[in-house]
Amino acid sequence: MQNFVVALLASAICCTAVADSPAMTPLTEASGLMGHRFLTLNTVVRVRQIEVTRDTARGPDESAVHTSAEARTFRETVDKAWPGARITWAFSWLALHDSRDSYHELRELVVSYQKKFGDEITFIPAAYFANMYNTREQVNRDLHDGLRRVSEIVGDGYRPKSVVAGFLSAENLRYLAEVEGIHVCQGKIWSQYAVDNGDGLDPGSNFDYAAKLTEIILLGVLAQRFNTRIEWDAKAGRIANHPELNAFVKEPARDGWRYGEDLWK
């Protein structure tokens, strides 16, 4: 139940953070979002951790945790805790093609959730990691054939609207948009040098840019939530033009967790 639990835990953390934050206006009222955007929980269905190629994989067989029983428990728990929530079920190549009864039943069950809840079913190429090492052409072929397989399994003309991937190059992301017509992808380019060459000296998520990027993203979420412009004093770590929003930047530490509070003075 590892992958299902991870996604459920992530949703629980998010819900807790929202509930404990001070004086928050409901998102639908504050942000004024247009279009058909919605929040979805991502979960991965695979056979082994790393699918090096379509027929070569590394890691232990995870079929014992990828079962219809575990998926049903996960889906029912999410529906009970967060009515109306949608899940994106990302199947690896092996999970889409595994002929064992357990995977056949699991695919059928997830298809029924697409019909019932509007869940998204899509493809995760290489089950996360190997896209860094495969050729761009091979990754594109995997994307095309994997998405087609999803459409075949779901039927009724279904077409995925997103892709889940650990590593995807800018070239592969462009292919998704221009050829497959998919513009939503959880596929991190990470350090472009490291991904494109596979021999970069820097780690994929360097703190020299990752910390600043995370700061920008979180400020963007805050600006979107309250539908306002934010002027950020990076040196002081404070919002200059809306001081009342600083309560969301750094909440008071709980008792017993106050070490390092002087860093924020």
C-alpha cells in the first residue's frame, strides 16, 4: 500500500495545514479562478520501482501492494474525507500490460472510478526515473503508446488530459504539448544540464535555485488564494504591502518546536 498511502498522507497534510491556518477565506471565493481547474491527488500504479525499458525493470515485485483491495480502500477513504476530490491514477508501462489477474482487476476497478468520480487515468513513463537515461525519441514513443494503451483500457473515446513523470526533458514536454495535445505534466526538468547530459556535477534540485524557486511558487499560491498582488521583501522574509498576510508566511511554532525562532526576528 506504499504508493496509495503516500498520496493519502499528502492530502491529509494539506488538509491539516488549511484547517490550522488563521482566518482563511474559502478558495472559491478568494481566488476568482476561471476555467475548469481542479485539485487532484496523484498516485502511481506500477509493478517495479524502475522500468529501465518496456521489458526490463529493477526493484522488487510490488504486486502485493498494488491490488484492487488497496485501491478500493484508498478511494473510499479519500471520498469519505474529501467528498468530490479527484484522483489521478498514473499507470506504468508494465502495470498497463501485466497479464496477471490482480492487475487486470485493478485496471477495471480504476476505470470504474473514472466513470463514477471523474478520476483521471494516465501514463507514467518509465515508472519515474529512467527517462533521464533513455533517448528523447524512445521516451516520445513510450508516451505515445502508453497514452494510447490508457485510451484502449478506458474506452468510450477517453483521452488522458495529463501525464505524470519524474524526469522529462524540455524536448519531451514540447512533444506532449505539440503532438499529443497534453499541456499538464508533473514532469520535472530539474537541472537541465544534469538531465540532458546525465553527468552533471550539480544535484538535480540545487538549493542555489530550488530554495528561491520554492519561495516564488509559495508566494504565487498565496497571491492566487487572496487574488492580490504581493510585494515581497526577500531579505526580511516579509510581505510589505499586505502585512496581514504575513501570518501565513510563518505561523507560530508549536510548543516544543521553537528552536531557531530567532532566525525570523
